[in-house]
Amino acid sequence: MEVKTKTNVNSLIKSAIREASNNNWKKAKKLNLVILNISKNNIETLNRLGISYMKLSDKVNATKCFKNVLKISPNNVIAQKNLNKLQLNLPEITINLSKIDSSNLINETGKSIHLKCDIKNSKKILNQGIDTGSKLTIRNEKDSIGIYKGNNKIHIIDNSIAKRISNLINLGNEYICTVLGVSENSININIKETSKSKKTMQIISFPEYLNSDLHKTSINQNIKNLNLVNVDEID
């Protein structure tokens, strides 16, 4: 039941983003309301709903949405900027959803995985213009992976899943990283396989068991000494 619910939410998020990118704000609003009924206090959904209300000239409900976001995540830049615009009666600041490839936001069984990564301070990331839909680059960092924006290293992920990705990159696989959302103390990302090598044709990047729990990782600048996982151990 839980897996089915997650699948339904992912499908609804994809639909909500698609409707917004097509300027169908009434449909986007309804879809985001449905998502909130399933996943309450979801920051990304509240921001999308607030933007939908703004586009529909419903400033009262838009204000409520952004204020709710700030109760959960006081440093959320999207909510802060849009709330300021509402209070000053100026044009809204929104994410350019038309430029976001919504397929990169959806968890595709076997080929992608969602990770929630703890960060000490989200302002550093937000100040670099990184938010929902941002595309980041993954590079091999020995038995870990580095997340980059252009040539600038953002952080290093050094959990067991990162080791797995590192080994598969060594074997020739390629991956992309898309930001699902940034909150006060965490960043949610989706890592997706974009190509396989001949050596990994029979290897699934992210077996089902990896998605059985929400993977909470630690992102930091200091890589600890970790034992390299043998390629033979990758299933």
C-alpha cells in the first residue's frame, strides 16, 4: 500500500508540474491540493500551490501557502520572495517550470532514486541559484560521488548508495542529478541513470530494495576513509 501511495504521489507531482508548465493553473491548483491531502506540509507542493494561487489572482490563499512554508522552513527563498512580492503588490517570482524536464523529477524503478540529504545550511546552496528543477552533475570521488554545478563542487555524498554509483561510473555508466527541492536543513535530489556500458548491461542501478526506505544521507565536505566496495558485490 505504501509503495502504491508513493507511486500515486509521484504521478500527481508530474501532472501538477506539467499543467503549470502549460499555464493550466486551475488544474495545477487542484492537483497540488490533492497531493497535500496525501503528503501534508510538503514544502515543494505548498510553493507550487502558492504560485498557482498567484497566477489565479487569489492573493489571500497564496499568502497562506507561503506563510505555511515559512513556518516549516523559515529560510525558504521561494516562499520569502513570493510573499514579499505579494505584500508589496509586485509581480511574482516563480520557478520557470517550462524549462524543467519533469521526467527527471520522477522516480523510475531501477533507473533512478530519490535521496534526502542533510545539509547544515541551505542558504549556501540557494545562493548559488540551486532549487527545484536544477540540473547538477555527478562525478566520481573514489568511493563517493561529488555533486557539482558546472565546475563548482557543491558537496560530497559518502553513503553506501554513493559507493554503488561510484563503482557503476567506473564501469562506464552515466548519471544525472536533478534537485527536487531545498528546505532549511536538507536538499532532495533525484539521481537517474542516463546510459549503461557493455559491462553493466545486466546490472540494475537501483534495485527495488534500495527504495524500501527513505534514504537519508549525510552530505559534507570531508570524505571519511571508507572501504571500497568490490564490483562483484554490485547486484
